[in-house]
Amino acid sequence: MKVEQEHIEHELLVTRYLLGDTTSEEKKLLLEWLKMDDSHMQQFQQLKKISDACNRLSEKETYDVDAAIAHFEGHRIPVRSISNVKKLIFAAASVAAVVAIVLTVTFLPKKDTFTQVAQTTNCIKEVPLKDGSAVTLNKHATLSASDEFGDKNRAVKLQGEAYFSVNHDAKRPFVITINDVKIKVLGTRFNVYPDSINHKLTVTVESGRVAILYHAKSTILTKGEKAIVEFDNATLAKCINEDENFISWKTGELYFNDTPLDQVVESINKQYNVQFELASSDLANYQLNASFDYTDVEKVKELLSIVLKVTITGENGKYIISKRDTAQ
């Protein structure tokens, strides 16, 4: 199943590494995954023990799966007596077979069921969670949580934009699923913005570390970084966040510091759910230095008109920004 495949993608990468079948890029991804959580390193070490055990068994021309699994679990289990069987497959195949069995048993939990915990329409809402974390939902957003959230896991599903403040818990990573993207964290603050119009998802980190998993791609974000998933071409890219207003929808404040007018317009349109447009491309070079927390878009129009010395007119539900007639 698709969910199960995504869940074990890194564990399968461990298997390939133990078989000596990873590229340099895959080794880099594995290292990033190991650094995310102490439990990942524990899983890696357990699988390596199995690999070493299988290699020793292969040297003795035996292949005892039960014994290898018993060694992995670290306690006695009934092991049926097996006569030595001459090795019919290569040692690498032995490792792969046992690791595959352990992955099936260990890393494929039952499918979680989710229940809606909050939904917004024309308002912003803060939602406290059982583990002490908090989620602020933007307008027209929905949050669902696993029925075992706070007890056995910290898994949620999101539709729409939200800001997460996640309490640290090294034993239970906080996992957010939105479309085909998984966001895994231990404890941090970050914003998730799905742009349905442009078919992309942006995750911006305010503090801590965040892992983004999208199909076979993954990346790690730290403070001041963001990741953009482009669904149309199935890409995942990381860059420095230069948008001071990425949570203006939550704070109600906009800040502009020598910001080009085309970027100003983009922020204002998102904040007020309006449609400002530039009458000519050269207006994009105009820069704005200002900060405001207006709730009335008419005050925004007035500020732009005065500071930038432009004319703003309403036309077919849009606000057109044009150069002011010098004769005025």
C-alpha cells in the first residue's frame, strides 16, 4: 500500500546500504535520516546486527532465519531445530531476506484512523493538542488527528494553511500528512502553506528542525529555511526564507523593508484576500518601507497611494496600481 511504502522508505534505504548498493546521494539521505532522531540510529544498529549475524551464518554455510530474528528481538523465543542447510544463495541475499522479514514485522504498523478535531470557515482558530502542542488554523482549514494521538503516536492530517508549535518528544516524532507530503518533527515552530492555485506547498521553519518527505525525495530544514514542493513537476527544493510576512495571516502585521512592489502586492493579496495588480511592469521596481496592521483594505490603499505616490483604482473587482500623473 502507498502509506506503508512511504513509511518504510528510509528503512529500505538502510537495507540497500547494508547490501552495499547505495549511491553517494542515497548515503547522504540516509545520514540526514539518522540525525533526525535517536530511534532511527537504534533501528539502524539493530538491522546491522542482523546483517552481521547473517554474514556469520553464511560463513558457516547455514541459514537460520529464526535464530537471526531471535537475536534481533533480544530475548529467548522457541526456535525449532534446523539441520544445517548448504548455502544456496549469496550472503547478500541472506541479509536482504532477513531484513525484509524484520521490516515487515517491525516497521509496518496498522493503518491509523483519523478523526477531525477542528475546522475553520471565515476565522482563524488556535487548537490545543493532547501532547501540549498547539496548531493555529488559517481560514478554511481542517485538522484531523490519529485516534491514538498522544498515547501511541503524534500523527495528524492537514487541509489548508496552519502554524504549528510542537512540543519536544524524542520518542514520538510529530508527523503531519498533507496531500502526498509528510512533515516529521520532534519539537519546533513552522508554517505550512498549501497553494492550491499554483499547485505547490511551502513549509517555512521559524525554529527547530523539520524533515520533509515527498515520495522518494527528502530534505531537512532549520531556522530561517523553507521547502517548496511543486506538485506539477514533482520536485522538492530547499532555500533561505526571505519572506518576513510568512505568518502575517496569524500575527495580523505586515513588514516591508525596501521590498519590491510586486512582492508587496503578493503579500497584501494573500493577507486581505484581495486582488491588487500592477498596471505596468516597471512598477515592480518601486520599493516600500512600511509596517502596518490594518484590518481595512481601504487604509492599505491610502498608505500605498501616499508613500509610493501612485494611483489605485477599482476595476472589475481588482485594484489597479498605476503611476500617478505628474500633473496631479
